[in-house]
Amino acid sequence: MRKIIAPDTLGLHRTVIVEQIGSQAYSLVIRRKSRIIMADGRKLLEKSNKIKESLPGATVIVETSAPVCSKTRAFLSDHGIEVRLLTD
């Protein structure tokens, strides 16, 4: 049950891709080839927090086709954000 959510309803920029993947689970989708580094991780945490503010009780997952830096993966994991490989 994947459903695209309008990001502006969550207080996010219109270019952000947010999908509902469960009743309270949401995915931030990143389709790119360049590595996701710590600066990107901090921005993802901010976006995740905005989603959680708008939808209390929501779980946020990052799905990406790009490689993720190990420090960034650990940082996101410490904040309760799972990183998954995007399968198209």
C-alpha cells in the first residue's frame, strides 16, 4: 500500500518525495547516484522531525538508490530512522 503524500501538507518543500508505506509508516525517497553524506543525514533528520510533528506516532524510513556513508547510516539509526535500499 504505497501512496504518495503531498509534502506541503507536512511542511516540507514540494520537491521532497514522501510515500505512505503503512498505516503509520512513511518513507522519504531519494533517487540519485551520489553518496549520501552527513550533511544530507542532518537534513533528512530535520525532514523526519517535520513529518513526526505533523503526524504524531509516525515512523519514518529513508529509501535511497544512493550509497550511504557508514557514519550517516549510524547517525540516522541512532535517531530511529531506518535506511533501506530503494528497489525499483
